[in-house]
Amino acid sequence: MSTKIATREAYGKALLELGKKNDKVVALDADLSGSTKTKVFGKEFPDRFFNVGIAEQNLIGTAAGLALGGKVPFASTFAVFATGRAWEQIRQSVCYPDLNVKVVASHAGITVGEDGGSHQSVEDIALMRVLPGMTVIVPADATETHKAVMAMDKHVGPAYIRVGREKVAVLFDDDYNFRIGRAHVFSKGKDVTFIACGVMVEVALKAAEELAAEGISAGVINMATIKPLDADAVIDAAKESGAIVTAEEHSVIGGLGGAVSELLGEEFPVPVKRVGMKDVFGSSGKPADLMKKYGLTSDDLKKAAKKAIAAKT
């Protein structure tokens, strides 16, 4: 896990590769192509790249029009703008008519760092997950981001992929088999299972390793696809370990923790502890300091795991 690459960087490279394979792929950006990394695509394919300016609602409307014309549009901007300012356009112009638009939003979560709470989207997964027909993907590393973007070549329909600004550890090699709607099980646990997404997967792996030294068996699942959720993987983990801890760089309301809790509440109730943003906005600071401030460290995951284990009947 020594190599670190930002998932936004991986997105830019994957989009270029996909563009070379499929001439129907087009890219759109809202004057942030240097940050979202779509500029790589724009440099190679200037006639297939559209900078709509600081007009995120236009971004989505234009993408919808291109999809109706048979193109495969990838629309990018910061997550807080894509899912907040343009939510109605995504609902009405993309999801309602079920169009083949891919929204790849960057700078999500508190690891945006010094940009502060106004730019740290901690509600985007929930906003996208609630939309009928929307696929929601939160890659854990650069490899998974690349695989997710390439999977969009065959996936038809609205999709949201969440990528980040901060460099994160590379957890997978090139042989990793990413499948939409399928979790990756790193390990199974007898006492508790961590179900994590995005930057929290690495944190969960660390927490599980540290718990093992204490004699606690903790499994780790990478749930990159929040919707459709891999129900079988969640239920199997609940049956195997009897306790679940979800981990996400997002509000505990409506995201991964919400999805897992809803499923288990109906199908196989076990103790669930949700680690994430506790109904608060972020703040300005170094990413590592913010992760500690808001309780998103391996120590926090271990505490949650022990509470979940103690809550078993």
C-alpha cells in the first residue's frame, strides 16, 4: 500500500483510455477541468470536450442532450456542485428519462481539506442514491476508479462516480475484477465485519489488522457500489460475524450506513454501528486532522467494532 494516487487522477487517465476505445464518449466540465482531470481528455479530443463554464445546471442539461443524440457523456465538476446545484437537472433531465449520462464528481468528502465545509460534500451519496435508476459508485483507490470508469462503456443508464482530491493508497493490482453491484471481500470475520467505501477502506483494513493483534476477528468488505448494494455480501457478513460497522467519508444519514442498515433491518437484524460524519458539516484543515476531528480513524473504527460486538444478544 506504499503507492498513493488520487482517484481523480485515475479518472482522468481512464476517461482518456475509454475515449480512445469509444468515439461516442464525450467529456463535459464546469470550468474545473484542471482539478477534475478531464483536461487530459480535452487535450487529446478537443472536438469531444465541452467546457460549459461555471454553470453546473447547464452542464447536466447539455450532457442529457448529448446522450439523447447517441453520445456517452461524462460530466464532471466538484461533488458539492454536481449533486447540489444541479440535483434537479439530474433528477428531471437524466434519471426521469433514464438517460446514459455519467456524472463523475471530484473533491468529495472532508479530505478536500482546506477548502472548508462549503466545498466538502458529505451528502452527495445520499442525494444520488435516492434517485430512481441511478447507479452510485465510490471507488477505494486508483485501480478501482479506472475499472469503474471502464465499466461505464458497457453500463447503460445514469451513473454517479465519486472521486477525491487527496492521494490514497493503491489497494488493488491490475488483475482486480471490478463488477458493478458486487462487493470485494478482503477477509471474513468471526466477531465483526467492517463494510467500507472510498478512503475508509484503507482505514478499515488497518483497524482490522490492529484488532487481530487484540484477538478480535474482524472482516473487511469494500462496498464500492452503494447502489445497487450487494445484498448477498452484506447478509452473509451479518450471518458470519453477527455485528457490522459501516465506514464512509460521508454523513451517516442516507449513505452506505443507511443502505446497510435498511437492508439488515428488513432481512437479518444484527447490531450495526455507523462511522461517518455525525450530521455535521466539515471545516477547513489538513485532511488527516479532519479525519481525526470527525472520528474517521482506525481507532474510531475499533471503538465502534467493540460496541457492535458488545451489543450482540
